[in-house]
Amino acid sequence: MKVRAIWLPSGTCALENTFEARDNITVSVAGDVVLLIIMLVGLLRSRQTQYGIVRHLYLQVGGAMFLPPVMNVLKL
């Protein structure tokens, strides 16, 4: 089952047959919640070391994009 969208004459988009795709939507939301919890648990576990979350963000984004905003916030 797919959730289909239609354009209404008022220029907005509306979903149709959402009741038929209820199971798919439920599974998608449940999967997203599980992944979010796993991510947050990993970040909280890394907070045991000093600057754990900052280190993870630095590794994910890179120093060129991450350090200037942090230095701006910290007024360095």
C-alpha cells in the first residue's frame, strides 16, 4: 500500500487512503523512534568523557564547518 497525495483546487496537497496505509505509517514511525533512541543513547554514553558530544559533531561535520560557529558562540 502506498500513501498517495492529490492536489486540491485550493492549491494544497492532501493525502488520500491513509487508513489503508496505517500499518506502513506505524512501522515507519516506530523505526524512526527506535533509531532516534539508539542515537541519543550513544550520545549520552559518550558524555562520560569531556567534550564527548562536541567530539562527535566535529567528526561528523568536520572542523571547517563546525569550529567557526562554536568559536562565535563561545566568543573566542
